[in-house]
Amino acid sequence: MNLRYQFIGGRIMKASQLFYPTLREVPSEAEIASHQLLLRAGFIRKTSAGVYSYLPLAKRVLRKIENIIREEMDRAGGQELMMPIIQPQELWEKSGRWSVYGDEMFRLYDRHNRGFALGPTHEEIITTLVDADVQSYRDLPLLLYQIQNKYRDEIRPRFGLMRGREFIMKDLYSFDVDYEGLDVSYKKMHSAYRAIYDRMNLNYRVVEADSGAIGGNESHEFMVLADSGECTVIYCESCDYAANVEKAQCKAADDIKSKSDLMSIEKISTPGMKTVHDLVTLGISEQEVLKTLMYSADEEIIAVVLRGDRDLNEIKLKNFLGAEQLFMADEASVRERCGAGFGSLGPVGLKLKIYADLELTGMRNFSCGANEDNYHFTHVNMGRDFVPEAVIDLRNAVEGDLCPVCSASLKSIRGIEVGHIFKLGTKYSDAMGASFINANGEEKAMIMGCYGIGVSRTMAAAVEQNNDDNGIIWPIPIAPYHVIIVPVNTKKEEQMQAANSIYEELIADGIEVILDDRDERAGVKFKDADLIGIPIKITIGPKSLQEKQAEVKKRWEGETELVPLDQVVKTIKGIIAAGMKK
RNA sequence: CGGGAUGUAGCGCAGCUUGGUAGCGCGUCUGGUUCGGGACCAGAAGGCCGCAGGUUCGAAUCCUGUCAUCCCGACCA
């Protein structure tokens, strides 16, 4: 393999000149490993909440990630372009998202008071662009991508690069003549994404996802597995099923159907009891309680019922209802409609549409609010005491649920969403009027897909997954430098001579290497080398030098290997080649 | 947006209760001794105590406002 695989810029490779200000102490604002380490190791500095400067080491990592992405996008037939960050209001009004996007969108106004958005995404621009210059089916399919800064005024930026307000993203948009074409483009991207994360040596999983506000019907997320992840992934060890918890289906669990006889409904006094947990003090378990939630779905108040210990999945509810807006009803209007406040609600006698979770099918004789403050019913049964509008899958899947595909027990794990691919269909091509003339001379809307990768977030995710007490451990394919050479004492000429000659040889072979020529004590240099996470460290010290040897240590392993000086370059090349392929 | 916390030197913090002109550790600079996992000694530089008002003879400290940052939550009754 050719190690001279990419030149990512930067000629300064001597630590004495490199700008990587390391910190001995943890900045107090940083909570998670990637944030702390990227700050401490001199990769990033905060400019304002959720907005960061990327220092030279970080820039190199970003370039490597970008280059891997570029190669795979190009291989899949993508063409790179670049679109503006500043986007005119009128484009966003055309798609209807100027109002829909809300506070998440940074807005600014020019001297003529014309509105602009700082692009949170680029569907509007690209669709307009393609509309203007693509008229014929002969020009399709088209796969266009860019790597660009994006802006989202997050409610709460957090965790450093994980959830920033300015971030780097690769976004590709596909334009096809029909849905079969979209399937082809989607599959190309799916495998390109796998190739990208494989090449970066990240431990990830592809999961089924909800396509959310962007619209469309098929969607996958690429999750880098890490405890600090903001997403919960539900997956099956017996088959390939994996889904974002927002999407994960719950099976109707026939086998847990209660066999007890139906008992008569009974009203009990429950003074002051408002929560499911309160009822537990009466000897009723959370599994025997029926929880009633009131929602306002496009102005209509509805009731949702599910088992007391379960969590409602609002996305499932929203999708089922096809509602534009869904939020919990306020207590005043609930009291007006139901005659009781939160905590005393139940489905019995309710004159509202009731949506019941699938799991309730298997429940008998449960307890719920009586729609009268301080009273509950026990021995309530669905079908007899109330009839729901629909019985559907409404709850969040949890570990131990049955796999919807193979019925094995599901597991749950945390993940960082680093990639997301969508089938969009014609949502934007319709809105922006992006059409073409097909072979029969008919005008048709282009069928679109969009495919994103959080570049800066991927860098953080890589750190999150690859670190130890001493610092970062970069996977070789995205490490800022492959090798760091540490002469134990820069004042000893023979050490510097040996270090320099290895340094020159490695550079000549296209290997990216830092020579730590600083007049520092060995301990300081070792600590910094570990902190910034360079995968391979070569130590030149008096002990081994006497034997004409250097010490080679992999950052991810404990042992040091003694290598004859004239074999060092060969050894290093071997380690890198193995690390690039892994 | 709701709740909580914090703003004092590049970083980490003390001082604030009980007002009296700012301190510690790390880092930085100079000199020396050291030199294989964040050395030691001596010296030095560095602060509109977030900002704006107010109280007071006097404010980092008390009061009001404001801004910023971080954490939790944002509707599971």
C-alpha cells in the first residue's frame, strides 16, 4: 500500500514550533471525555457556546476524515461542490420552512432588511440549483455533495463538538428519475457510509431511524457506540435488527397475556395520590397501573393510555396520527374536559378519542385515575370499561423486549449519531419546482434523497470511543500524525542525531511524524505525546541507543518494542499499514 | 424557555458570611542546578475581581439590573 496516501498540509512537524497548547488541568466547563481531551490536548478552543476554533492538530484530523469521506463519495459517483452558508429568506419561504424551522435557525438581515438564514441544511439551495440547470432525464441521476459549515441555534449546545451551534457536515443530495433510481442511490450511499466508518476504524452500528421532520419514508442512522452517546440504540444479538429507540418497534407480547378472570370495576379513595408511584404504596405494582396522558394533537385533545411503567414514544404517536403539532395538553383544559387534574385521569367514561398502547391487550384488572380528584378505579378492563379509538404500538422499546424480527430478547446501548441517510421523495422537488422531462416527454418531479455526516462530531465521537486515562488514542487512519519521536534528552547530540535521521527517513517515506525537539524533561514529552494521542511513539534514549536500538510503543498497547535503528522505519511502516486496514 | 450553579491572572481555585486598595497551585519569563513518565532553587511579569448602576469615606465583598458560561429539565402527570 502507498503510505504517501494524502498530503494534508502543514510542513511544521517539530514540536517546538507546532501550535498545540496542552493543558495540565481539565477546564471546568468540559463534562465528557472528548470535550475535555480535545481542549486539554490543544485541538480546540471555545469561541462562544457551541462554537469552536479548530487548532492545527484538529484541522489535520478533520482533513483526514473529510478525505476519507470524499474518496468514498466520489467512488459512489458523487461530485463535490460548495454552496453558500448565507441563504435568502425567500428560498426558505418557498419550501415553507422559514416558519417551520423556528428558533433553531440563525437569521440575519442585510442593510436593506432582507432576511437570510445561516444554513442549517441545504435542501432549498441545492434543489433550486438543480432545478435551474437540469431539465432532462438524460442528466439524471445526479449525486452532489459538499463539506460545509452548518448552523443550528441549538436550545442547549453541549458536550463540546457533540452538539454545537456551528459544525462541519458533509451533505450529499441525490436526484433520480424514479423511486427505483432512488433505491439505487440510497444503497450506494448506505454502502459508502459503511466503507467510511470501516476505514476510520470506528465501532459503529447502522440502525433504522425515524425520518422525522425532514420527511420521507426510509432512513438509517450510523451510530458510533459510546456510553456518552445521546441516542439509545435497541438491537438484537440474534439477528441484524437494530433501531433508534425512537423507531424501535414493540411486539404485541401474546405470551404475557394475563389469565386472571375479569373482576368488577371498583372505585377507591386515593387522597393526594397523583403519580403511578404513589399507587405502589397501596400494593399495586407499576405494571398493574394504566397511565393516562393527555395530548393536544393539532388542537384536538386526545388521551393516550399505556402501562404505568412505560414511556410514551411521541414520535410513534405523531406518526400514527399524522399530526403536524403534538404536545401535552395543559392542565386547565384537561380539567375542563375531564373533570379532574393530572394524576387522577383515566380512560373510563372519557369523551375523548383514546389511543391505547398495544401492550394493554395483555393486561387485565388494572388501576387508573377515575377522572375525579382523589379517586382511582381498580379492576378496569379495556373493551369492557372503555373502548379505545385504536390500539397501536406507542411505547418506547426497552432492553428485554422481544425482537420484532426474530423474537429474541432485545438489548440497548448508547450511540452517537454520526451519519444519517434519508429517502426524501418529492417533498423538496415539489416545493421548489425541481422537475425534468422524462423519455415520454412528460414533466416529472425529481426523486430526492439526502445523506449527512457530522464531520466535526465524528472527530469527537472517535475520541469518545478511543481514549484512556492518559489521553486520546487516535485510530491510525484519522490520527493528526502517525508517529512522534521523543529524544529523551535533546542536549545529547547522539540522541538528536539518531532522532533526526529517523525523522528524515520517515518524512521521505510519506509518514507524518512529529519530532519532539523541545528542551523539556522526558516526562513532559511523554505525557504530551500520550495526551495528544499520536498512535506510535519512538523513544530515543541512552539505554537503548547504546545497543543501537530505538523503543517503539503503540499508544493502544502497554509494551515497548526494542527495534534496531536501521529497522525502525520498516517496523513503523508495518504498523501503519496494519492500522490503516484494520 | 423553566430550574440550579458559576463568572477573581492563560488553566484550576481561595477570598465574599463580618466592606479597608487581591491571593494560592499550575503554566509563562530570567538565572542556576537537574534530566527516562507533568523536577528543584532563586527571582519576575501578569488581574477595570464579567459588565452597568446603586449604597458607602471606602465595594471582589452589600443591593439592583444586565450579560456570559456550565449542568438538569422542557411537558410520562
